[in-house]
Amino acid sequence: MRNKKMMTISVFVSLGIILSYVEHLLPTQFLMAGAKLGLANIVTVVTLVLLDKKSSLLILLLRICLVSLLFSGFSGFLYSLAGGMFAYLTMLLMLKIDFKDVSLVGVSVVGSVFHGFGQVVIASVLFQNYKILLYFPSLLLTALITGIFIGLISNYLTERLIKAAVI
């Protein structure tokens, strides 16, 4: 791996960890049980657009592993991995299909929805109770709001990074 590429990956992993830590400090009582803003997903959305797919996946997986070691433990790892992979794959699909009328905000919303879906699926598997899937519809509003928020920030950052020719 080239030095510049390795440094870019390291910076994005570090940003993801910092955003996860900041989110860990924020009170989230106003959200539904288990719901978060998903600040670290800004890194995923931005890297999906700016970097090659292998690098963006590596950044996602490294962030999930390191954040789990630092803050959430093994169960947090399972939920983050399931949600992260569902979100990553659906956002990648949306970007590959190249919908003309779907902005980065739309891609982020779809990723947010599928992140929640992945977490509900893993919870139903871990608890061996498929009724947990009934919780998913109540997460949709939160996913919509956080997806728009993350998408707007990601869109802004992506435009600025492209304009500045940083990457």
C-alpha cells in the first residue's frame, strides 16, 4: 500500500473513531432506544464517494473493530458490523446504479434505514426472537431524520474536499 493511501485511510479511520467518541458523549434520550445520530457514518458516506471501494470498506471495518474495542465490546461489534455492512452494501449499490435523481442525501437515508434494519436483524438472531423485527418500522422515522442530517454533512464535506483537491 502506498504511503499516501495508507495515510488517507488512517486519517479517515481516526475521524470515524473521534466522531464515534463524540457521539458516545452526547445524550440521546430524545431518540428511540438504541438509536444514535450515526456521526461516524459521515466518514463512510464520504469515503464511498471519494475513495476506491476497497479502501472505504477497509475504513469501515477498521473503525467498527476499533470503536468496539474502545467503547462497546463484542455485542456492540456485532450490531455495528451488521448495521454497517447492510448500510455499506446498499449505499454502494445506489452509487453503482447511478440514480440520476438521487443525491448523496438520498444515498445516506437509504444507508441509515438499512443500518437500522441490519441491527434489528442481528438482534432477532441473537435473541432468537423474530418479533424484534416488529421494532423496525418505529426506527424508520429516526433513520430518515438522521440519514438526512448525515447526508447533508457528507455532501458538504465531499464537495469541499473535491474542490480543495485534497484527495
